[in-house]
Amino acid sequence: MSDKKEYEQIKGIPGKELLKYAGILSVDNEAEEDNCDVTLSIPEDLLETLDKFARDWNTSRSGAIAQMILRTEKANLEAEMALGYKEMAELNKNEAQYYFQSQIKKNK
């Protein structure tokens, strides 16, 4: 899957709008108004990794960081949803067993 398609799926925002949201693309300077300037201090080896991501994704350092944050946010949400589905499955199973047992007793 291409990075752009994966990126679009993160928030369900189509191409240009997503890039604008992430601060990667500025359209009529609108995106600049929403962005905040941040000074970041990281070890040199992580900076090299960040630069590699930026090159691979054809974006800036800021764009690469924004993309990493969005991907992390998506992964966290998916993990929370998976846990919720497991919990609901257990509740549904217990309810089904309870009602099944009451039906058996009722039919005896």
C-alpha cells in the first residue's frame, strides 16, 4: 500500500486536505495558521532516522513527525477498539449462556 493511501485511511481525509491537516502542504497559507512552532531536541541518531523517513515519504521533517503521530494515534485507537470488542464478546457470550440456560429450564 502506498504511503499516501495509508495516510488517507488514518483520518479518512482525502489527499490534499490530509496533507494540509498534517502541515505538509500549505494552501493559501491556511495551514500555517493552524500549526504551532515546536523546538525539538533529539539524539543525532534519531534525527538521522527522521530524515530517512522524511526522504522516504517525500515530505519535510515536520510532515514526517505529523505522519508518525497520526499513525500512532490510529494504532492506539485500533488497540482500544480491539479490547472493547473482546470485552463485549465476553459479555454477549455470558448473556447468551444465561438465556439459553433459562430457556432449557423453562422447556422442562
